[in-house]
Amino acid sequence: MAIHWTEAQIEEIVKAVVANVAAAPKAAEGTYSSTAYAGRQLIGIYETMEEAIAAAECGYRAVRAMSVAAREKLITRIREMTREEAPIMAALGVAETKMGRVDHKTAKHLLVADKTPGTEDISPTVRTGDDGLTLTEQAPFGVVGAITPSTNPSETVICNSIGMIAAGNGVVFNPHPGAIAVSNYAVDLINRASALEGGPRVLVASVVKPTLDTAKVMYAHPAIRLLVCTGGPGVVKAVLSSGKKAIGAGAGNPPVIVDDTADIAKAAKDIIDGCTFDNNLPCIAEKEVFAFDNIADALIDGMIKNGAYKINAQQAEALSKIVLVDSKNPKTGVIKKTVSRDCVGRDAAVLLKKIGITVGPEIRCIICETGFDHLFVQEELMMPILPIVRVHNIDEAIELAVKAEHGNRHTAHMHSKNIDNLSRFAKAVETTIFVKNAPSYAGIGFGGEGHTTFTIAGPTGEGITSAKSFTRLRRCVLADSFRII
């Protein structure tokens, strides 16, 4: 039976969990010493990374002893509880990180619950021939160390946990320091689900205060057999330099091309819908548009009809000075523009107010026409700000879009009815995800076919990760026997 939370209940839980994390007392027996709500403590959260890894090792041994059916039953309970508590985690995520939208984060949790593959993703292969039979199975690594982001924190924890548990692994998390409360709430949810289905009390683990130092312990610990990082270029580089098997899901700057064969009205709506989903926090979201000059005016008009507010060049310049700030490299002394953390994932109305423009809640995106070299085009903002660059033809559009994507090979989008143009761009941009004539979120199964994930491993090649991504292949050979033909 579904639980219908009242706003007052959700607010009470959010306040209690945030206060619980802020206090950060010494953990005892895998729990915070203060209660989250209703006398319940968060399970599986430890003072040190060493303790968390030890607990995850015990979880791994317990999962390995389970039948596949028992493992799937446990995952089913995780899905059910994620659906029930999606509104809580969504509200908690916004309250803690100050990023995104509660309704969209709720939808993301439901997507994770419904479309993350479980044990059905793990399947053996068999080969028989004159020389006998060979069985190849997808086996667990052991204990997986996972780095999770602040943009999709609890969604990533739950999605990773389902896939890693389905594969037979134990899991220890080092969440983003800006999303401790909601990330560890999700860890606790996994452990509550495990206990309800007769699994170990601590199935997955985390730490009270994740830091770079706790991450370093994770990277070096001999019990960690696989590292999975969902985050920015810095942490991805760190896991790839660890000397261990690593899966890296890095940054993107997804371009959108709109040519003159597209359904312009639909393209306008789809682009705004995708760009504004959770205020542009998903790394797959549309970040810059390259529109054919002969349809650009109609496209912009369609965007305005769908909740976009167009600013002029002077206003764009003023906004860029607020959302992009100077950052000095401590090693080299070089100063470069970086995204302001105070602006990431904020509502369009909040950003517009910073330059003296007041709008209503119907405005969900800020659009502006810029040149290709504008920082709005070149930097991944993760805000509902969408620059539009006019192009003359498909050659110019593809050339500029590929450059703007910066070789991340993450995600790209195109609106067109010209199959040749679509094919040319897909081949040129080489992205893990290529979405045609739909909002960006169709690429992770939201309104599109296929499973979902928030760990999209372009740098290391696993792509749209799932349970089988967290396995290693083992071969069993029976020579000269057991072929029955």
C-alpha cells in the first residue's frame, strides 16, 4: 500500500535528517547517535571509512550467500520503498543542496525505482563444440567503492545500489560533501529494505562526514576491488589514477542541433522541457542550441510560449558575471572562469532576479542569442540558461556542436526529419547518448525506451551502466564432454 505523505510530515522529516547530519556525532554500531525521525536511527553510517568498508565486506559475504531469487526479492523491496519515500528524498535533496526542483526529483526517484535493471541483467553464456562445453558467467567484483554527486545524490545511491547488489557486490559510498544528508538517507533506506527481507542489517555503508581524505582511504583500501565515480572531472581523474579497475562517469556539455526540417513547435517544447528538468542538473540535459538561421526566430518564439524568457546581449553579459566566477588554481596560479555554486540548479526566476528582472513561476528557462565563443556555450552551467547560436547549414552546425561538446562524448541531441543530417551528426559527435526529436531525458528511459541510470560512463566506455557493468567475467571449461549433439 502506497504511503501518502503530508507536506507537514515531509518537512518534519527533512528538518530532522538535516539536523542529524549537521550534528555529525560519533557513530556507534553503524548508526548516527541522534534520531532521524520517529525514534529511528540511520543504519550503515560510520565514523571512519575503514569501519564502513568492513561493514560493506560483511554485506558482500551476505549477498554472495543469497540465492538470486532472494537477491531479487530484496531489490523489489528497495524499489517499493523508493517509490514510497521519493517525496521525502526529493524535498531533502532540495533543502540540503539548494539545487533542483522537488517535483522533478520525485520523478527521478520513481524512474530509478521503475527502470533500473536488477538480477535479470545478469545472464551466463554457454558455448559448445567438438571440444566440449564452456560456461561464462558474470561474477561480482567484491566490495565496490562508489563516489556520488550532489546533482543527483540519492537517485545515484539507489540506482548504483540496485545494480551492484544485483551483481552480487557489497557497496561503500563516499557521497558528495554537499549532499550528505540525502545520500545517507538513501543508504539507510537500502539497509531498511534489506532488514525487512531478511538480509543483513548493513547491506551498504557510508560515512558520517565524507571528505577527500575518506575518498583516498577508499581508493587505496585493499578490500575495494572496483571504483565507480559519478561526478566532475577532478574526482573522475582521481579514481582513474587509483591503479584499480574504475568506472568513470564524467562531465558533459550536450549540444542540440535544430535544422529546417524539424517540427519546430515540438522541438521548442522538447528542448525547454529537457533543459529545465530539475533545473538542468542532469548531465544529459540540453546545454546549448545550434539553430538554422531560417528557423531560429520560430524556434525562439516556440520556446517563449513554453516558459522561456529571452534576455538581450547586455543582460546576458550581466548574468554571466554572476553565474561564472573567477577561480585561481592553487598550484599554477592561473585564473579561469568557473561555475558559481550559488547558482547551480537554481530556478530561472532566482537567476533573473540577480540581474533585476522579476518574473512569475511560469518562467522556467532563460534563453539568449550568443556567438559560439560565449562562455554560456563553452561552459557546462547546470542551470536553466540556454544559449542559442544561429548557423547557416548542417556543416556549420555539426562543426560547432562537436567543438562545444569538448570531446566528452557524453550526450548530444538533434531535432530533424532529415535522416542524412541525423546520421552525420551522430557519427561526428560520437557521444554515449544521442537523442533524436525528444527531450534529453528520453535518453535515460524517461519517455523513451531502455533502462535508466545516473552513472553514464563515457570516459571508461561502459556507457549506460547497469548491473552487468559491475561484474567481471569468469569462464568454466569442461573439455571433451557434455556436448549432447
